[in-house]
Amino acid sequence: MAEVKMPKLGESVTEGTLGKWLKQVGDHVQKYEPLVEVVTDKVNAEIPSDFEGILTEILVNENETVRVGTVIATIAEDGTAPTETEVSSPKDAEMATNTQEVSHGEETTASQTANGRYSPLVLRLASEHHVDLAQVKGTGMGGRITRKDVLAFIEKGGATVPVTTASEVKSAPTPIEAAKPLAQASTTTSPTVTSAANGVAPEREEWIAVTPIRKTIASRMVESKHEAPHAWMMMEVDATPLVKLREKHKRAFREQEGVDLTFLPFFIKSAVEALKEFPMVNATWAGDKIIVKKDVHISIAVATPDALVVPVLHHADRLSILGLAKGIADLASRARANQLRLDDVQGGTFTVNNTGAFGSVLSQPIINAPQAAIMTVEAIVKRPVIMKDDSIAIRSMVNLCMSLDHRVLDGWVAGQFLRSVKNRIESIDDQYRLY
């Protein structure tokens, strides 16, 4: 019997949340066929099977979070097919007991097969929107109703029931039900407080359920901020030569290469060259040692409708401006289409974030642990600048902001690195190579 384990989805990722099982118990699974969705703070990815055979047991349910290396399922490899009694899901024993209580002439529906069990999130959504869960078709394991099923039902204008009947769903006590006696016992509680105590949003508030990826991002950001002593610096850069170079080539570049010539590849290229000059910035903290990476893999932040994901440009030091532009475009498009692979989010050594795309001119980013630093490229804006000869000129200026792990880096090294990036951007001219 082959064990399917929670894979490591990134150098610093220690756990993951199961999204949706793409195969069910008893299904035949091909090797490398997608088996289950896994959600982390960096990616929502489909995990392929390392084995070919029959899925015999699912040990971790959807929306559960487990540590890397945890066995989440078992597969009977071809040639060792299991008997019928060996194929089971996490609730099979409980479902078998309940099946004996059903009269011989009764038929079970998908929701009955799931034993009428709903997660607290599903119950809360049903209560908030007065949804009759008996009318919702479940797409989860064993026909269970998931959060997405309820939201889709609401969007389609499905049937609703009064709040009092929605809470009568037979299930384990939920926070909503547990709060009712307290609310009923109080005769002086205001309507707003009573509503909140019952797990229902007050009239002037909207409660948004925390998704697994948002919950994981929150946990990772808190961990990074608490564990790594953050220091911060900013440097002003004259990007006028870069702006002129891009304006000169962007149309022909788009027509010939099929991708836009943006500013980001130039800043990544300059950062990569500066990392070669100051390799300590391309390092990680490992408790009793500092690990300096010889490969340069640049993590880039990409905004998606659900969250901010951080795919990786591997061996960015080997890429030209064209190679970087195509790599960025490819990762960004696949990230927004939720098509990133596991290797797309692994191995990053330094992060570059293009906050200027949002119009930001100054930011203080949180380090993408366990990396030693992160650099943000702010918006390029025109403003008057005093030149070396004391004349005043209108220049295209940009702020480069950098957060650093003070356990790994001192201000002097970080400052020299940032100055190197600045000098490289300001030295761009018409002879700068794009290919």
C-alpha cells in the first residue's frame, strides 16, 4: 500500500490546507494525475499522484490543515488491488454504523451518505443567508456540501428558509447554536449585540469568511514579523534614462516578442547583478548558521483575485531583459489562472515586489521568510530635482524600499546593495542590451 504525503510546497512552508479532493475513494489514479488541491500562502496547486492504482483511503478531509509529511491518503498500486472492505474514507466506519439504522426499504441520498454533517463555515453561511441546505447539491467528498457549493447556490438565487429552521440542521453543536441560550437569557441586550452573539452579522456589517489561503498568509506574515527582526531603508533613484529607453523600444518589443516591455525586468536585472556583488543579501537564516545561496532565484509578488502569490524566476542571473520579461509574463498569467506548478513557488532566494503598479510611492514590506531581504519598486513619478550643477530639472524619480532580516544583514551591507541597484538603474543608456 503506497502512502500519499503532504508535500513541501516551498522552502519555508511547514504545512498546507487541503482544498478539494479531485479523486474519490475507489477511483483509479494514473501516475502524475492530479489527486487533490492544496492551499498555502504562496500557491493553490494541484498535487499529482506519485503512484498508479486505486485510491483506497482518504485520511485528511477537505479544508483541514496538516504538516508537511503527514500521510493524507493511501493508494493500492496496480497489481495489489485491495478487497472491497479495504477501501474506506475517513467517515466510512461511522457511515456504516448509521447505515444499519436505515430501514431496508429506504434509499439514501448524497447528503445522507455524508451523514448530514456540515462544517461550521457551511452552517454559518446557511444561517447568514437563510439557505435551505437540503436544496444544495454537494460536490465535496461523499456528497458533502462545501463553502463553494453554498456560495454558488446563493448566487443562483436558491431557495431560502427562515433563520429558525436553518438552525435546526442536525449536526454537532456549532458556535451559532451554543450562543442562542445566552442571547435568549438576556433581556437587556441590544439588537446589534444579540445578532453578533448568534453568529449573524449586524445590519451595518458584512462578515467575510476567511479562506484557507488567507488564513495561511496571515499565519506566515505574523510568523515572519515576530521571528525576523525587521529593519528598513529607502533609496531615491533617478529613473529618467530607463524611462526614455523603455519609451523608445516598447512598441517594437511588443510587436516582435509578444510581451510588454515593463520597468520590472530592469529592476530585477539590476538587483540580480547587485546580489552577485553582495552575496550575503542572497542568504537565509537557519538558526545556528547563515546559508548563502549561490543560485539566484527571484521571487516576484503577483496579485490574484483571492490573494497575493509569490512565484519564482529560477536562475534569474542567466536571463536577459527579454528572458525576464517573458518569465514574468508567464508566471503572472498562470498565477492568475491558478495554474502554477509546485516548482514555480519553490527555491526563491530574494524577493522583488512591484508595489509601484498600484501607485504606491513608499512601502515597508514584510520579509518573505526565510529569505534575508525583500525589495519593493515604487511608482515612477516626475518631479523637480536639484541637479549636481545646482540647476533644477524635471526628472522621473522612483523610491526603492528594502526590508531586511537584521539577524543576517547589517545596515552597511544592505545600504551598499541598494546603492548598487541605484547606480545600475541610473547608468542605463541607449546602448543597454535588451537581448
